[in-house]
Amino acid sequence: MQIKNIIKSVTIFTILVICSDAISQDAYIVLILGQSNAAGRAEVSRLSNKYYNPMNYVANPKRVKIYDKGNMADRDLSKDNGSWKDYYAGVNSNTDGSPLNNFGPELSLSQLITRYKNGNVYIIKAAFGGTALSPNIPTMYPGNWTDNNLSIAMEYYFKPAMRDLHVNEPNSNVHFLGVIWWQGESDAAAGISASIYKEQFTILKNHADEYLSKEFKYPYKWVLIGLNYKQDTNEAAINTALKSLSGKDTYFIPTLAYPRKMDLTQSQKWPVESERDDNHSSYIAQLSVGAKAFIAFTEFLNI
């Protein structure tokens, strides 16, 4: 009888393990912070230009989700009103109240991950156009990153997003790849020096890492995106600061080689002639930055 009970217990345990393995899946998480280029200003319709989208990225990829707080329709960002939704560029891909038909670096990044790995990709994006890093300089809503926005991003985006992910996907094997930081245009416009920007970013990064280390007990990467907005000496100073921050846990991606929207040729603009072709990074730049970010994260993807 005792032997039968032992065999029965082992059988039940084996079944439970098999079932657990069957329903568990990998969850790859990326946090995106910054201002308008991080939020994304690239038109979704231009993805149909296959000559400049040879990887055939699509607006509504499978196995990609984004934490959606309604594109700031409610200006009280402290409200616990977010939820995980299937990612759809042009519908829920923008987070700062700007026109919805845009996307950022998450579009190509997430699809490259799903092409190489099983499981789902989860994007947490808290990016607000026109917002500065440094305190005491002009900025747009909801404020400066050192004074206000990082707390908003972590308290009202990151923490509830992770809470809901654990509830919705309790058996997922969570892999936090890291943070994409694309910001600095507002600081450059205010003439912030490379040394001050570097000092302010280090403070922000240390604060963010305090939040992240409570959730994740393993290494991850900060991917810092260079500026290509006004192409002036002030932006060059911010790029110098960002590049100097490269190290073991940081990866710098320069963007001067990629066209801004205003730099697009007629063949690159096809099929859309947009009145919003301004200084922001074009769809070509956004797709390229996302691909470079994928390369930065590959050491944590075991590819």
C-alpha cells in the first residue's frame, strides 16, 4: 500500500510539472522613457513602403502587448486606469497625447524579439513630448524628469503594469531586457552642458534602478539614443554626454545617420506626403533604432 501511494504521489507530481511547463511561457519586458521621439512620431502608413521596410514590420504584430493608459486622455496620470492590450501601432502605440497614428522604436524591436524567441513581448512606455531632464528649465506637461516624470513613469506606469502582468500571467518566466532612454532635445534647446546633463541623468538612472532592482534581481541594459533633431552644437553636447555614459550596463545608439522626417526624399515619403514632416525621427530612423536596441539586448536573449 505504501509503495502504491508513493507511486501515485510521484505520478501526480509528474503530471503537475508537465502541466506547469505546458502553460508557462516567456515574457520579455522593455521599458521606454523619454520625450517625443521615444513616444514616436513616425507615421504608421509608411510601413507599406517595403523598399524602406524590407523586414516587413507590421502595425499589429502577434505576441506583442503594451501597457495602455489611454494616450493621456485623462490628464491625471496617477489614476490606476491602465491595462495590457495587444499592441497596435496607430491605436495605442503613443503615450503622450499626440496624434495616435505614430509609432516609436518598440515596433521593430518587439517584432525582432518575437521572430527569434517564443513567448510574448511586453512594452511599458512612459514618454512625454517636450519634457526636459534637468530641473528649472522650460518643459511641457507633465514636467521635468528629475523633478516629476520619473516618479510618474515608475509609480503609475511601471509598477501597475508589472502588478497586472503577474496577475494575468502568473506562470510566465519574466525576462526584463532593459530601458530605452530617448531624451535630451529640450535640454539642448535650453543650452544644458554635457557635464550637467550627465550629472542629471546619472541621478535619474540611479533612482530608476532602485525601482527596477526591487522587481528584477539580475542584470539588464540601459539603451541611450542619441539626438538628431536640430543638429546644432547644443545637441552635440548632449550626444557627448550620452556617449560618455556607455559602459557595462549602458549602450549608446547614435542617430545622425538616419533621416529626420523633414529629410525624407519623395521615394522615402511614399505613400504619404505628411504636413507633419518636421524634425522628428522618421519611420526609417525609428525602425533602425529599434533594430539597434534589439542588438543591445541580445546578450539577455541568448541568441
